[in-house]
Amino acid sequence: MKEIWMKYSYLFTISFFILGIFNIIFAWIGFLCLIMPFAFVIKDNRRTWCQSFCPRSNFLTRLSARIGAHRKAPKWLINGTGKRVMLIYFSINMLMICLSTLMVYLDNRDPSEKIRFLMAFQLPWNMPNLLNIGFMPDWAVHLGFRVYSMMFTTTIIGLFISNMFKSKTWCAICPMGTLSSLALRKKNTLQLVR
Ligand code: SF4
């Protein structure tokens, strides 16, 4: 099973974006990519998700193996600055997602039903919503659009970076990779202290 997943998990990434076109509620699946790196750190005491299971890494690696430039990434990108920029972007984005969803839930603002790139740039098309799965509260739809936008943005950046440079370059700055490394370090420190 593990081998099959490692081989075909790139299809999960592609399916995520296709399912969102059918109904934006499927974008909630994106939370798996936010939770699983930490679940594996807790379970295995190592970054098993990043090492074996991450579908985004699989997708980017496969694609860049075919069309990538395979250049060495500049030092500033992989030695800290890139990591910090992506982490700040991710933190602000998550904060905005939580606050705006809360506002929609409390009926203090309308849901945003557009895909945005880098939070600020609204894409000039509407999602077709091809599959009606019944009534969904506004906050759930809003959250779906926001998660889809975040995954869309990071995948576009990942595609750009992985194809400009070596295939694993995205992983050097991926916020989930950075955060799961921090979680692992914290866990090991706590174990040493005990
Ligand atoms: S660093 Fe990010 S993209 Fe790379 S394997 Fe880990 S979670 Fe996936």
C-alpha cells in the first residue's frame, strides 16, 4: 500500500484541484496536508510525511523531472530567507483564513467566493460548481475557497521554483516542512528534558 501511495500520490494533488472545480467543499481535503506532517512527527518521531508520503512533493518532483531546468538554487533562497518569507506568508494567510471564516460565521461579512493568488490577486473566473452536494453554510463555502486559494498559490510557487531549480527546492522553503522540522526538534528537546 505504501509503495502504491508513494508512486501515485501525485494524483491526490491533481484530484484536489479537479474536485474543487466540482464543488469547493472538497477543498477541505487540503487540511490533510496541513495535519499529516505533524501526525507523523508525533507517531514516528521523524518526518515520515515529507520523506515518503507528501503528494505535493511527489507531484512537483515528477513534473520537474520531465520539464525542470535542474539548476542549483541560489543560497539566499534555501538558506533561510526563502523559508522565512514563506513562513510569514503562510502564518498571515492562516490568520486571515481563520478570522475571515469567523466573521462569515458570525454574519459580519459576506463569504468570498473567488480564488485568490497570494491573498491579494483575485482570479478573473468563477468556479463552475459542477456538483451540487446540497446546502452548505456560507462559512464552510468561504473556508473552502480560502483553503483552495492557499493550496493553489503554494502549488504555483512550488511549480515555478521546482522547475526553475532542482526538483526538491520547494521542500527547502515549504512552510509545512519548516514547521514539522520545528515540531520534531521541539518534541526531541522535550523528550531529552524528561
Ligand atoms: S517539505 Fe512540504 S512539500 Fe516537501 S515533502 Fe514536506 S510537506 Fe511536502
